[in-house]
Amino acid sequence: MEKFLALVSRIKYEISELQIVVKRVHKAWNLFKESGDPIYIDSVALNLHNFYSGVERIFELVAEDIDDLKPKSSQWHKDLLKQMSLEIPNVRPAVISLELREVLDEYRAFRHLVRNVYSYQLNTDKMRNLIENLDKVYYKLVEELDVFCKFLEG
């Protein structure tokens, strides 16, 4: 499957970018906890937003380059996430597991929230769960994408 080597490279690039974003989330969260200054919540929220946006960018690449179908409905973000958890017979295996899809949906929903409220209105208690699980989610994503990339490399 040599034709997918460019896609594999792009996926791996996005994974490396996500790692930087994860570190930035933790750095800003720790600064918030140390100082109590809510201005750091803006950085946490933006980077959590960026985390899911980066994940979604990978999924868009797969949808466009392999599935040849990117959802277009009003809820296309959610549809795309679901599409990545489904096997497409004779085309590709599921990109991510159902379990990971459910967890990533929480990050998708948070990104939607960030886009639609003022940052000072964000609830840090609700953010805490996303932050505390971020490393585990990131490494699970990397693991599952690595399996998918191996499939693409044939």
C-alpha cells in the first residue's frame, strides 16, 4: 500500500504535534493550580480544544484519502468520529476502538463548548477529568493509530 505512505507520514506528524499540545495542557494546568490565576484556564481550554482539533485533522485525512467520504451533515464532527470507529469492509479496519471513540467524544464536546462560551465561564471541575485522563487518552490514540498505520504500510 505504498500510495498511503504519505498519509502515514502525515498521521505521524500530527501525533507529534499532539504530544506538544498535551504537554502544554499540563503545564498551564499546573500553573493554574500553583497560582490560582484563572487566566491559565484560557490556555488549558485552548490546548484541549487544539488536542481534539488535531485528532479530528487525522480523521479528516483518513476520511478523504481512504474512505473517500467526509461527512457533511450539520453534526459532521460527531459523524466523523463515529466513522473512524467503524470498519469499512474491503477498504480498511476501524481506525479507533469504540471505547476510544466514547472518550474522544468528551473532548469533542468540550471543544464545542470552548467555541461557544466565554473562557471565564468554563467550569474547572469539568475540565479536571479531561486533563487527568489526557495522557492515557493520548497514548491509547497513539497505540491505535500505530496499528492503523501498520495496516496502511501493508
